[in-house]
Amino acid sequence: MIDDEGPSLRGWLATLPESDILRVAEETDLDHNPTALVVELEKRGRAPVVIIEKPRGFAGPVIANLYGNRARIAAMVGAAPGGFNAAWNAAQSRLLPAVVGREGPVHDTMLTGDDADASLLPISRHFAGDAGRYIGSGILVCKNPDTGARNLSYQRLQLKGPRKFGVSLHSRGHIWENLRRAEELGRNLEVAVVIGVHPAIGLAAAAKVGKDVDEFSVAGGLLGQAVQLTRCRTIDIEVPATAEYVIEGEILANTHEDEGPYGEYTGYSTDRSTRNVFIVKAITHRARPIFHDIIPGYSAEHLLLGRATREAHIFLRLQEMAPWVRALNYPKTGTHFHAYVSLRQTAQGQARQAMTLLLGLDPYLKLVIAVDDDVDVFDEQEVLWALATRFQADRDMFRIEDSFCNRLDPSSRDGVSTKLALDATTSPGWTATRATPTREAESWARRLLAEKGL
């Protein structure tokens, strides 16, 4: 997980088996083709890391689908398949502050002035309806104007010119608050866009943590060692010393331009945007840099990156208040709006209590299904079977009307929606028994199929 120079994207890629990589050796147009390839792989049940070795018109390789499956995400933090939640929660108790040094390979090349031309970067156009070429993989690093606390987040960036991007802060998160405070102080917000880091840093950047928590310290906890940072050259921001690219610049105060549409995680193109403007001051990168692209829209990579840390955080909070909860899954089919939760009830009403808590903990959710712990919440067919055989609409559901939600949900009304909870757990006095093979027979079947390579 860690290489000699410190945690880096290229060091982590070197640990991947070739069986988990799909190399595209022929010259490839970055308009739509990488997105179409990852989407087609997903339809076929495959999720390799895709490496475009020769992007047409650009120097250096482009990688995509890094976060394309759960097992690989667990491996990014040194965990076995299924062990990400435990690794994430353990990291929260051992935060390791980042260390700022003088130099790093991210400064092998530095471009300023007219040479800092972002249009020369291998930025893809992903979907037919997109307004242009977009960076969706950039980790935006900024500071609280009052306290200096660092914040990391993902925000979409539309390339509008050699030194100009449109940016949407539609999450209304800490970077949004920092920009508003900078505007009150009459200045722009300095921001570094970091592209290509050890994937554990990318996971930490996707986390929802307190505004005074530095996500680099979360990454340190995941990695088991402090992240090495270096100072930007034109702005007062620190970035990972082993990053592949950094775009230094500012989000302009009180300046707005149209941005979008863009293919968002809901599977729809949207021009809903905060319409902010980012101006480039410098670009630095490693020798022979690797450009990391995240396939946006309704892709497994996009959804898993946003969901992995959310699931882990919500699961921890939920278990603290409802210890009878056993597992939690945000299925891909529900984007970020559905959740399946399993539990072992010891008293009537615990399923409703858990679902009420879950809907309160995560405003994105608008459908929650509760099942017993004999049902695998990561197998959607199992959940739907439980719904078919253990649920009655007249007694096993409730709803919460006019509740705050995510505005990217195209069915929402002015930022509110109705939340629905379905209780597919067995009721008191339940006598039906699941028909299952013996464990010995199941083990035999698995061995047989493994021997036949099936």
C-alpha cells in the first residue's frame, strides 16, 4: 500500500495485479470513449482499472475506474474484501496530522503565466449532453479564511479557457462556507486542485467530517503514516508532495457565470450549479504525469467513491444508537437515495426506530428498507425477496413528508421530498422457515465450481 517515496498513485498502481488492469494501447480520443468503455465493462460485470496509454492529442496516460469495485476500495486502505467499514472507523480514532516539507515530485515541472494552459491537460468530455470538458477527479484543497483549517472536497470543474474553469459548489459544504466568508472579507478564495494521489487520500477527500477536521489527517489514519505535503508556489495552500498534477488558483468572489450541464450521479444531465469561476495561476506536475479521471454520472466508480465513506460513517453512528443493526448498504440502483439495513431485533419496533434514525442521519435518503440479518443487504435480489415475502403495505411502512433532501434529485420539490420506510423484517409470531441447503452442501458446491474455474 505504501511505496518508498511515500503514498502515491503510481506507487499504488504498481501493486495491482495485471488481471485487475485493462490497458488500451491504441491511440484513443478522450471525448466520450473512456466513459463508454467503463460503462460497457460495468454492463458485463467487470470493473478493472482502465489505463488509456495514448490519449489522442495529449501527452501522458489517463487512468479511470480506480474506485470501480468494493473489494479494490477495501484494498486501498489495507483491508480485506468487506472490511472497509472497520478500517474506516478504526482510522477515525487514530488521525495522523499531515507533515509539511519543502519539496516534492509534484514540483518537477512548474508552469505559470500563459504557460499554465489547462486546455493542454488530458481532460475528458464524458457525455453527449455535457457542456464541455470536465475535471471530476480534482480534489479541491482550500482553507477556512478565519482559522486556516484545511478542507478537501470534490467539485466539478468545466474547462472554459486556458486559465479558466466554471465550478459548481452544489454540495453547499465547507468549501461553500469558506467562499462565502472570503467574500465577506472582500477577497477571493485560494484553491489548489489536486489530481492523482494515493487512492486512500481520495477516499478521505470524499468523506463528510467536521469543518475543523483536516481530511489529510483522516488519510493518514487510513494509511498508517502521515501524508507528506508541500507548499504551493503561488497560493498559501499545502498539497500532497507525490500528487501527479496540481492546478493552483482562486475561486473569484462574487463572480458568477453559467456552468453545465454535466452528467451527475443521478444518471441525469443537470445545469443546476452555484455558477462560480476558478482562475488558474499555476500548474505543477510530476515528470511523466498520470492523469486520473473519475467517470461521472451513474457509474459504479462515481457512486462508490461518494458512498463508501458515507456508508461507513452512517453505519458507525447508527450502531451507536441502535446496536441491533448488523449491516448497511447504499445500492447502486438507488444512487445515493436508497439504503438497505439489516438487523437482529430483540423487541418490537426496533426496525422502525433504526429506519427513523437512518433517515435523520442522512438527508440524501428517501427510501429505506429494513430486513432481518438472515438477508444479505449487499444482494439486491435477497432484499427484494424479503420485501415480497415479509412486507405488508397496510402495516409495514411509514413516510415523512416535506423533508430536506438533495437538490440534484430531479423529482424533488424546492429541496424537499417525502421519505419512505419499508419494514421487511419478520413480525412477532412468525413461523415460516427459509428453505436452504445444508452448509456442507453449499461448501461442496463452491469447491466444485472453483475447481472448474466458474
